[in-house]
Amino acid sequence: MQYFQRARFEWNDDPLEPKVQLAPLGDIYIDEFGVAPALLEAVAPTGMVLSRPTLSPSPWVHHVNGRVQFTVTGSGGNQTVYITVTDRNGTGIAGATIRLEVYYPSGTREYLMPLTDTRGDTTYSFPIGHPAPGITVLMNASAAHLGKIASTQLSFKVWW
């Protein structure tokens, strides 16, 4: 195991998976410190809802990795989400559709991010709005490519 400022690398013995993987730090944090149960429950979307793409089956989407520009921020302004979609060999997947769900106490916002480029990368900025200081905003990014869907969870803290 190797620790860095915002990541922990773990050795994986599964021969079908990469030997070194990023630890699910968000899940570990929630298990250790807990989160208000209401933030972990599904919330009916409000406002504009985007439909999910219907695609034919494919085995290629394997990993969805994401990060946010600001892990701690104030209300107002914008947040930027960076997503990378790769196959099991770590090769970027071009043309994946990313649906981003942002869970606020007042409701869910859904965004359709641009398709991934040849490196499997896409970026999207959205207005943070004015949630109360002290809340953690949870997000789910689902990648769809040729019928295969994978997802990752992200979050940021509104501090001021």
C-alpha cells in the first residue's frame, strides 16, 4: 500500500484486474466517519431530466475515474468534473456518453457531459448554486459505451 496526498495505491492479486489500483477513499471515508443517511438515499430528480442512452452490448467499458476541480469550495461559482473512461487494459475509450447526477439536499441535478475524446477524457463545468455551508455534495458519473455501463462516485464539500 502506498499513500499520496489524495490517493492510496493498493496491490491487487486478481489476475484479471490491474495489479495496482486506486483505493476507494470515498467509500472508506463514509464507512469510517459516516454521512447523513439522507445524502445516501436516492432522490427523485427535479428540473430537467436527461434520458439514458440505449446502446448495443459491448465488453469494453471497464473503469470510470473522476475528480473535481475543487474538493472544498464556497457556494456560488462553478464546479468542474473531469472523467476518464478506460478499458481493462487502461486504454481510453472514445465516444462514451457520461451522465452526471449531482445530489443536493434540495434535489438532484442531471447533466449530460460531452462524449469522451480519444484518450477517454471529458470535462464538464456546472453552477454550484447556493447550498448551505457544511454540506457534502455527492455525485454519480455513469459512462455508457456500446451498451456497457460503469460508474464512479465523487463529492465536494461546500465550506463557506
